[in-house]
Amino acid sequence: MEAVPARVRAYVACVAVAALLCLLPLPAVRTPWWEVALLAALSAGCEQVAARWRFAGTFLPVLLAGAFLLPPPAAALVALPGALLSPVEQRPRGLRRVWRAAQLMVGVWAAARVHGATGGRDAVVASDFPYALVPAGAAVLVFCLVLSLLDGGILALAERIPVRRAWRGLFPRSLAPVAVHGLAGLMMAVLWRSPYGPVAALLVLLPMCVSWWVFAQYHRERAAHQATIRALVQAVDIKDEYTRGHSERVGQASMMIARELGMDDARIEVLRFAGILHDVGKLGVPTRLLRKDGPLTPQERRIIELHPEYGHEMVRGISFLGEARAAVLHHHERLDGSGYPYGLTGGQIPESARVVAVADAFDAMTSTRSYRRARPVCAALEELQRCAGSQFDPRMVTALVRALSRHGWHPAVTADEPGVPRPRPAVTGRPGVRR
């Protein structure tokens, strides 16, 4: 709890108070308590199943069915038990449970208010299709908007990022899955009010549970891929002790460039992977060459220049990496065609590779290596700008300069300072070969 900033705790407390205010009218509202209890128990049970499947997320059809069936205060109450009883892996667990419960309660309350105000409950009772889709759609939009606004707020406070950037993309990304859950919740509500009753409504959950299980398997596979990536990067760091941490910093710099270029979040994540994995092919290069202090012979240089192809062979079977695989293969190409492994020029070089090339060169220049000390950030940027148009894409260089002017850069040396040998003369030959 102590590690959570006070501003975040205050924000959670405010949202929790808002959730409690949503429940205040309960005594004055005609509430079918058996429906509230059944829906709340069903929601809590689904949360437990989700935790067992290790699926990140909340099973929303039951909560949205409550918004379509119950008065707003009662609908908000449905979300409370499941959120408070759901397992939480990260600490502080209590605060995270309170946050999730408050967030869902406010979202469900708002959705129920909109649904009732647009005549949705009468349409559910009368099974009035397609009109019933209109208030349900409005309720889903409001629910999704409330959750996005609250998530963006806590992200901005916890990570100290601009509010606009914290909210960017949250609503569009969540709208499609929430809409699917909302449709299932509407089907549950209609069947619940039909002559067949709640038992028939529960049948709607079967196909949703199957699809949820499929998504859980996908996320599990993705987590396994990411663990594999971390293991590969750690292996590179162990093999080349002077570049320890280099891959993570190149991934961070690649993200900064991608954000500055206005790329969407999914592509930014792919470019982060590209930066992290760009040097994985060094696992196929003899360790003695990676750690050699003096100049490389032409034959040794040709061996090191094979590492992009080695890396591409290692990662080409990881499908979710997408264009990151092209970046691994081509991040040492140059705009003038003098790069390797294929001597591509200009637009022939994939955009992802051009991003990683700039990020790689920047971190290489601002990190201490066995053969030289780190350059100051300003000197590294001057060198990038000098080589823009011949070696590097000017757009990527400009994007990095702008990003650093806004956020700064705090590189860590790639070996402990006391153990770093005295700088030796720089390796002769083409720039960047030892990166």
C-alpha cells in the first residue's frame, strides 16, 4: 500500500465514494432481491472460473444483463461481490479489488440509467426487436465510455503521463469486445423476462464461456511467447556482457519514435518487440568476437554481419511479431545501400527496420562499451542528424529528437562502472558494425 502514490489512492477513494452514492437509493427502490442475488452469485462464479483459466478481464454479460433487467442501484450491486472476491495477483490486493469493484459499479449504474431512460426495460419485457437493440447499444456505449475514462484517469496518475495520451485508444479498443458481451447480456435479459425464465437465460452463457476459453488459450500462448522472448534477450545479455540492457533500451527508444510518428498502440508494441529482439542473432556469433576489444579483421566482420540473418531465422516462427521480424533482419541496412545483409536502399528497407536502426545507433552511442566511453545525448543526436539521409531515415531521426526533447533520456551503462575497462580506440570500418 505504501508503494501506491497518494494521488492514486485519493482517486480510487473518490471513485469508491461515487460507487457508494450509486447504491444510496436502494432502500427507496422496488428491488427484486432474488434476481439481484442470483445475478451477483453468477457474476462471482464467472470471475472465479476466469481466474482458474488465468484469463485477464471481467465476464461482462451477466453485469450488463443486470443493467438491462434491474433498477440502476440494484444493477450496480450485482458487480460488487464478484469484484471483491476475485483473485488478485499484484499488490496491493485490497486496493485493486476496491478499485475494480468501484469502477464496475459506476459503469453498470450509468449503463442501467441510460437503458431505463431510453425505454429499454419495456422493450426487453416485450421482446421488441429490433428496437430493443437501440437502448441496449446506448447503454453499452456509456458503460464502455465510463470504464475508459476511469481507466485513463488512473493510468495518467499512476504513470504520470499526459491525460490525453492515457485515454488515447482505450475506448475504441474496448468497444468491440464490450459490444459482444452486451449483445449476450441483452439475450440473457430477454430470455429472463420470457415465459422460459432464468434457466433459459443461463443457456446464453454456454457459447460465451466457450469463446472466452478460446481467448484464454490465446492469451496463454501469447504469454508463453513473451516468456520465450525474455529468455532469448537474457541469453544475449549474458553472452555479450558489455551490451547488457541494450535490447530493452532499444525497445524503449523504438517505442518513443513510433509514438512520435503517431502509430497506433498495437504497432507500437510490435516495434517494442522489434527493438528488444533486434540483436538476438548474436547468439549465433562466437563470444570471442562479441567481446573482442581491438579492431575486427575483415573475416571476423563478415561473421558478425551474419547476426541479422541468424536472428530472423530464430524469430520467423513467432507469428504475433509481425513486422518485427523484418526489423530483426534489416536493422543494419542503410538508405544509401551500403548496409547489410542485402544492401537495400531507401524505401526498400521496411519502416520497422528504419525505426530500430535509429534507436539502435542512438543507444549504442550513449552507452559505454569495451572499446569506448558513452557519448553525451546531444552529441549522439548530432551524429544521427549528420548521417540522416545516407545511413538513417530523416523522419525517424527527427521523431527521436522531438521525443527526447519532450521526455528526456536516462540511459544506464551496459556494464558496472567500476568493472568497465579503460576505453580503447574505436573499431575501424563501417559505423555500427559492433552494435
